[in-house]
Amino acid sequence: MDKSGRDMNVLMYYNNNDVRLEKMPLPVAGPRELLVKVHASGICGSDVMEWYRVRKAPRVLGHEITGEIVEAGEGVENYIVGDRVFVSHHVPCNTCDYCLHGYHTACETLHSTNYDPGGFSEYIRIPAINVESGVYILPDDISYEEGTFIEPLACVVRGQRLAALKPGQTVLVIGSGISGLIHINLARALGAGRIIATDLNEYRLDAAIRFGADVVINAAEKLPKRLAELNDNRLADLVIVCTGAFSASTEALKCVERGGTVLYFAVPEPEVMVPVPMNDLWRNEITLMTSYGAGPADLEVALKMISSRRVRLLDMITHRLSFEEGGLGFRLVAEARDSIKVIFEPQRKQ
């Protein structure tokens, strides 16, 4: 394609209430690199975590993308122009001690890699290292929209794998935003016994039932007491925390059954310290663990699960927006009211 002197549209993030449609020069694919035309790009909950994002603003965010290869640089062998792809923004080195021991998301390379400039743009340049281990061909049965779930599902796959979810277990999901709903849907697919979800928002509690929860609890209630009432006087074998609210971090510790596990999929801001009742955890052999991001194997599993329809995610999309509606998209996700999954379609016109 002729790129000489061309600009492209991007969404430039300054803060959650200031997202601007701006122009940037169209990237050029160098040797062993790709240029991808973005067809769909999802807003992640982490994109609206201001404490995490504002310190690096202004910047183009977005990492849940699917698109079409429009240029392949010299030396690219496994992909051709026209391929429909999902591209992982963070990729590990696969050679360091962390990677060799299965902790790919702790790899320094994974923490420092990304595509250029970010998923909320019309085109992105895919660096050589991402081309080598972060580009996945979309099967014909996965649409661009559905492909935006590959990365968030992969993160959930990793979390539930690390937490060793077992068939028949009672699972409590605290927070029924998009990550909580994907956890619910995957836990159902993996054979969880009873799945109980919480949130303060009735819209999201209704969504939790639609996507696989057996029972929901408004988080304003006394959660441990209500959980036991609904679960034959037992707490949860696995508690998955999907909100960074301090109250959720502490309540989770009161909701886990003896011998159970608490998975912190979301955490409070860095300066917030969560008190941990070590003696209770010790006496009851309770496991506390965290999960961050996704590794290559998690992405492969997520892609296959979507393709095989073992999970049902497409109906979670509530808003499909153009870049001209960028501010609206960020407000919807930040306010966390009457939306679930919000995606941008850069080729869509308002």
C-alpha cells in the first residue's frame, strides 16, 4: 500500500474524561515487521484505571485488537497480506528463567513489549518480536468482534488454571464487570459446581445470570452470611476477586472455605495495603494467589475455546463505537453502569 505522507486517526488518551481523536503518521513496517489495519479493538478495564494510565499520558492505549495484515516487511515468512489476525501486545522472551518455569507474565520482555502506537488507532506496526511469537491467524469462524475476547479470555484462562479450578467446586466471583463475567462463563464451561456472583450494579447482576451464574448477591448485603445461606452453610472453594475495590479484597478473605483459594485477579491501587489474617489462613490452609496477564499457551487455549464455542462471549458486547465516539466509550467503561463490553471499530463512521 502507498503510505507516503499519509496520516491515520488515533484516540489519544489524556485521562478518562479527555480522550481525543487525533492524527498520527501512518507507521511503516520494517524488516520482519507487519502493518495491520485494525478492524476491532476492545476497551479493557485496565484502560480506565487512571492511577495506572495517567502517569504515562498522553498515549494511544488499546491492546485487544483484531485486524488484517496490509503489509509484510522483508523477511516475514509465516504471514501474508490479507491474513486476518489477532495480535498480542505483550510477548515474552521464552528463554529467561521466568519463562522456562512457566511464569511468562513475569518476564521482563513481556513487560516492555508492545505494538506501535496502540490498539486505538487505524493501523498498528507489529515489531519483529511480536511477529515471531504474538500473531495468531483468526479462523474463519471467529469474527473480528469476537476475536477481541481472545486476550481477556486468555487472562482468565491463566487465572483459573493457576487457581486449579476443579469440577464441582463452588466458585464466588466478586465483581461482575467484563472480567467477572468471563470468569463466570469459563468456570461454567470447565464444570464448576455452583457459581455465585456479586456486584453493586443490578444491570451487571442480571448479566451474571445470563452468562452462567447460578445465584447473585448484591454486594451491599453481608456477603459471607448470605453466601453461606445460599450454599448449604458453606463458603466458596474458590473466590475470584474481579474488582480493585478495597472492600472486595478484604471481604474475599471472609468468604473462602477451609482448604480453599482466593484468586486476586484485580487488586487495589499500589499504595493500598490489604490486612491479611495470617493465623486464620494458616489454621485453615487457605491459599492466596494472584494472576497477571496471559502467556502464549493461555492465548492458544482461549482462541480454541472461542472457535469451538465452549465459551459464549460475543453477546457481552453492548456497544460498538466509532473513533468519533471515543470519549463516550471511555466514560461507559469508567462509569461501569449500563455497559459490559465496549469495542471500537476504527473503520466505522459515526
